[in-house]
Amino acid sequence: MQIKIRHFQSLDYEDLCRVHDAARLQEMKLGKVEKYFTPFKEAPYWHNFFDSKIRIAEAEGKFAGFIAYKPHKLAYLYVDPKFQRHGIGDSLLTSALPNIKRPIRLEVFSDNLAAKSLYAKHGFKIIKTVKEPWWSDPKSDLVSSDTMELV
């Protein structure tokens, strides 16, 4: 599969929302917190999202995923579920990592084995695992998440 990485353009907005929503819901199901899912257009982080640099992955000429990052932070990496396990996440991460200062830390649900495997492939290591209530509902069941770091 041929993958093209390019910079975000305003015409990509609807595709970005679609991929975010599909992949975020999938991710939240792994964390057993899908009842807290919020579509991108309603998410509390929507307004700060575009402060990041955003790169898009196209596969077979279609919008397949995106990565958003800042000089000190990897903020988001989502791949359309239809394109997962085809090197999209790997290509996006490879394109962004040289532009992010070390150390890089990120949070991932402990049960998100595919994401953890991708990050580990790029040198990230688990440095902490916590079980705590979902951030927006302190009365929720405990959610297990791993902090991963690349130095």
C-alpha cells in the first residue's frame, strides 16, 4: 500500500473528524469508557487542537489517518480503522518524531496493545501504569493507562 504523508489543509476537516470519531470510539472501547465518547466537533479539546502541527496520511488516495504534535508533545495519532495494520501509524509517527523535543511522554490505555506496540517499535517504554477513575467522572470504574516515554 502506498502511503503519502502531507500537511493538513482546511479541506481535510470533515475527514479528520470522521477518522477521529471512528478511531477514538474504538480506543475508548478498549479502555472500557466508550460511554464518555464525544465526537470531535463537540470535544472540549477541539479549540486547542489546531494549535498543533497536523500531518495527514493518505493511502490509496484516501484520508487514512493523522498525527497532531507540538514541539514538546505528541498530542494525537489516529488511523481510520479501515486502514489499521497497514503501516499508516508507523509512517505518521516516523514523520513527526524528528520534530518533537525529547523526552516525549504520552498516555495510552493499558489494553490498547496495537498502539503500545507501535510506540515501542519507535523506542517508547512504559514508565508508569495507573488505575484511576475516568477524568470526567470521578465516580467511574477504574481505568488502566500506561505512560510511555521516549528519551
